[in-house]
Amino acid sequence: MPTISVDQHLIEKLLSQHGFNHDVSQLSDNLPLLGTDIDRCDSEILDIEIFPNRPDLLSGETLSRAIRNFIHHQDAQPDLNGVSGAVTMVVEPELATIRPVILGAIVRNIDLNKLKVNPDDFIKSLMDHQEKLHFALGRGRKRASIGVHDLATLAPPFTVKAVSGETEFTPLAMSSPMSIHQILSEHPKGIDYAHLLEGFDKFPIIQDSNDNILSFPPIINGDHTTVTNSTKDFFIDVTGWDFRSCEASLMLIALQLMEYGGQLETIQVTNCHGVTNTFPNISSVEHKVSTTKLDNLLGRSLKDEEIAVAINRMGGKFIGRDDDDIIIKMPRWRFDILHPIDLVEDIAIGHGYEDLGEDIPRSPMTAQPRKDTNLLRRIRDSMQGLGMMQIQSLTLSNDDDQFQLVRWPNVGEVTRITNPITIDHTLLRQYLLPGLLRLLSSNRHHDLPQSVYELGTVVRDHKNQSRLGFLTAERSGGFAAIRGRVQAFLRDLGADQYDISPLPDNDGPWLAGRAAKVTVNGNHIGCFGEIDPHIAELFDLNVPLNGAEFSVEEIEKSIADPV
């Protein structure tokens, strides 16, 4: 999940200009319900993880707007407050096959002095929000990329055209002109995102009436349009291939700027098909939810007043009823609303899960145990007898945690996520120990010793497998301690004969000479040892660690049930 770090003083200033008091305890109590996971909440900093379905909370400014509705019950404004402007942008037909979605907006009269906000902090927040949207909505700038410019340096109207790779302009952070080919091969941003334009012989640019290039999407802006401490008026361009992603990105950047008193101004965009539309579209989106579906899913009927309060907390407006349908208006930037069930969830969150009534199962709940459950139960009993606490971590992981950091190779083909929401979750795990290391890293402020285990599923060569991993952080732990635990575990499972032999150096996360593998009846069932302190440091752990990882399938095949 994307993580944002927000200055509590900024939240206080943004709330106070609307007449609300800032209360840290209210944030820590209520924000998890809104769609966040709080890592830190004190008088200075608010560190929160934003759930992937709420990209509209990825900046302190847009979060503040949501807080006013959710905690302070301010009347929601699903429509944007904007005025019509005279600026136009014309997209040439060639862009239809290069980068077809082109949108824009203007926000004027930003007043940082009114809120006593440091301009450098404001620019950093703006750029950080932009990059998080590039990842969350833009899928690495492929679906949507954002450019923010100092309007005072530009001369509207704007034109979006396709040009050759020999076209030159001075890109951001450079002092001299570069050709587009040079930017793609030499500029840091060009190198990072050149793959998005691979195979094209013409490239998109946005230029003003003086023929100055202000943007080369999705790569880099022109240097002369850089936002500075004195910038008051902003021009936002968003380009890409997915209209919904582009529209949401445009509106969220505009919302962020409007929190500082900016006035939104629409522009007229003539797209590559010759159709002219006004952007951003400041009107909300009307949705309908079946009353029957709402009542059945929530377990009780809500009055109109209850629905109105609930949906207002989530930023929307309850309009009324039409036969069996409830009519609701929601902000156009709520990218996550794809189906009526999403509105049912919003109503449930806004109303509160604690007041949705009770029910009992309506079908028989008796069942027969699976064949493998007896072994899993015995493994759990053994782990708990060794003083281990069971945990359950995410099946999603990443290459660094699973392979590079722990020196383990991939087993067969790796099952990867086609469109990952976050760089931390790009594949299905093949090992359990990396997740245990991350867990202890998150709990390193607790007292030692800490002993945890996980009995979970991994995916190897696109097939599910069950594995056991356990890890202990203790000041006096060593190879003898983990060997004793492994022997006790094997004894509990009924293994009378087994072989423990040394592992080669650098074969996994183990300390050289302090690791071994376990073989039963010729089958390698697992390995154990002390964790290399160098690897522990990569997970921000500075205590002695020892652990093990076993294959449940190999255990089942090699060790007969003694009962």
C-alpha cells in the first residue's frame, strides 16, 4: 500500500480555515475506518498507509478534505467549485495512436501566506502527490502521467502535436537544449520511462502559442515552466491511455491546489478526433443502488436520514429514492466506485459496522475434515508447544524480499502480478521467512524474545504449496537453540530417523557455518540456522535471529503419522 507522511500542523491549518479543530485522537480513532492504516500518529507527524482503493487520500490536502466530511460532518461537496475559462488546447489527430487522452485544468491565486505554509514544503508535497498518483492510477505513467507548470511562464492557447525525435527543448533540471532522442537515452527520467514510447517514430509534445515546449509526456516537463516558491497560478496537463485514470488524476491535483485557496478554472480541449469538451468536468456522478440489495447486504433497513448522514461522511450526497432505487451523487474523482456494491460498502463505512444488526447462519455448518488437516493441526500444536505465536502474512511479496535480500533463488517460474498496485506487492511469495523478517522488523520496538511462526501457502511454478516457517529474535539465541527447536519439532511429528547436514555458505539467509538442512528418508524437508546479521540489517533488525523453513508436502511424504 502507498504510504504518506503528513505534517500534523498542515492538517491543523487546513482544517482550521474551515472552522474545525484538529484532534489527533480523532484521527487515530477514525481514519482506519475511512480506508487507511495508521503507522504513526503524534503531535508532529501522521504516517499512514492508504488502501489501494482510495487514491483520493494520497496527499495531506485531499486527506484533509475527506476528514472534514468523515470526522467533522461538514456538508459534502461532490461537485467541484470551478469557473469557466477562456484557455484552449487543441490535440492534433496524430496523437490518436501515440497518446490519445489529453486533459488539462488551471488553478489560480494559490495563497500560501494565508496558511503560513513553507513554499518548499508545498512544492515537495505537490511533487510527492504527483508521483504517488503516477503509480496508483497511472500504472507507472502508462495509463496517466501528470505535468504541473507555472502558468505565468506560458502563453496560451496550447497545442498538442507529434514531432520527430530530433526536436529539441530544455528539459527539467537541465541548462541546455536536448533532442527527444537524447532525453530518452541520457536524461534520468527519459531512461526510466523510455519504454513507454518504444517503437514510436514520433513523440507527443505540448507547446504554447510562442512554440515553447512545456511538456514531453509522459517523460519530462520543460525547464522554463518549473514551479517555484513564487508560483501563484498553475497549469495542469494529464495525458495517457485510460480516460478514467487521467480524469481522476487531473481532479485530485486540482483538489490539492484548491485546498490552499486556489480557484479552479476549466479549459476547452479539442481532442484528436476533433471533439471539444470542457475539463475538468466539475459535476458529480449520479449512482443508483437497489434498496433490496442494500438491505440484504447490510442486514437491516436504513432510514433516509441514516443514508444521508452515512454517504455525506464519505463525500457524497443522498438525493432521494426512485421506486426501489436509492439515488446518490458521488465525486467524479472517486476512482474506486465501479459498481453499486462499492456504494453499499461506503454506506456501511459511513454508518458504522457496529450498528448493522445481528444474524445467524441459515445453512448447516457441519463438515468433514480434510485429509491434510491432521498434519497441520499437529504442526500447530508443536509450534505452540515451543512458545511460538502464529501469524498470517500477505501472500503477495516482491523480488527483493523473496530473493535478493535473502539469497534464495526462485523455484520454477515466478507468478507475477500483471498490474501491481504497489512496488511491495509484485508477485506471489515462494518463501515464508521474508514475511516473518518483515513482521519482526515492524515489531522491533517490543521486548525480546519474540518467536513467531507461519503455516501458509506459497506459489512455486504457478502451483500452490504449503510451507512452515518460524523465526526467533533473542539475545542469547544461537545455532544450538534453533537446532534444539528443530529436533523437538521433529520429535513431535514422530520422526525417529533423520539426518542434519551442513548447508553451503550463502545458500539462503543463513550465517556461514551456522546452518543445516534436514533430510528424512532421503527427502530434503527443510533447513534452519542462524540468520546472517548482514541480512538482518537489510530488514532493519539488529538482534540475533534464528529460524527455519520446511515443506509441508515433503514432511507428509517422509514422516508417517505415528497415530
